[in-house]
Amino acid sequence: MKKRTIRVITRGANGELRIRDYDSPEELLKRHLQIGVDDCNTDLSLRGLPVLRGLIGPIPDGPNFVRYESPEVFEAATKEWSLAKQPRRRRRRKGSTP
């Protein structure tokens, strides 16, 4: 199994993002309260990771990162993602030949 970094993203009192990385679930559990175990994630590599009080996750974040977010960060990121303009795709039409 590859070594994964666990990243916790929260928002500080003045609105800036606070990011803290942990090298193992044991380190993470020294600062956060576990309320369950993820046993139904569609990403099978995340099953068995802790579910933490007050955080949303685990969320896959690349091949070597797992992310947990505060509800405020999760909501803001989701809004940004949904409002981002997607490039329009042009449909190619076959030219009509007589």
C-alpha cells in the first residue's frame, strides 16, 4: 500500500483557508474525534478510513492524498465548482453533399 497524506482543510476566523497535513490516521485521531468508519465509499481505497466529527470526508484528492473538509469549505468549494464555466463543445456537423 502506498503512503498517503491526509489533508484537513478548514477556514480560519478571518476567512483564510487553513491546511494541515497528517502522515497517518493515528496522527489525525490525536486532534479529531472519530465517530465511525467509512464502509460505503465508491472509491474502494478509502473504505476503512475514519469518519470524523465536524468534517466531511474522506474525499479522494489525487493518488497520494485523502482530504477532509469543514462544512463551510465543502460548501464554498461545491459552489465554486458548480458556477465554473465549462467550455462549450462544438458539434461537428457533416456537410450536406448533393
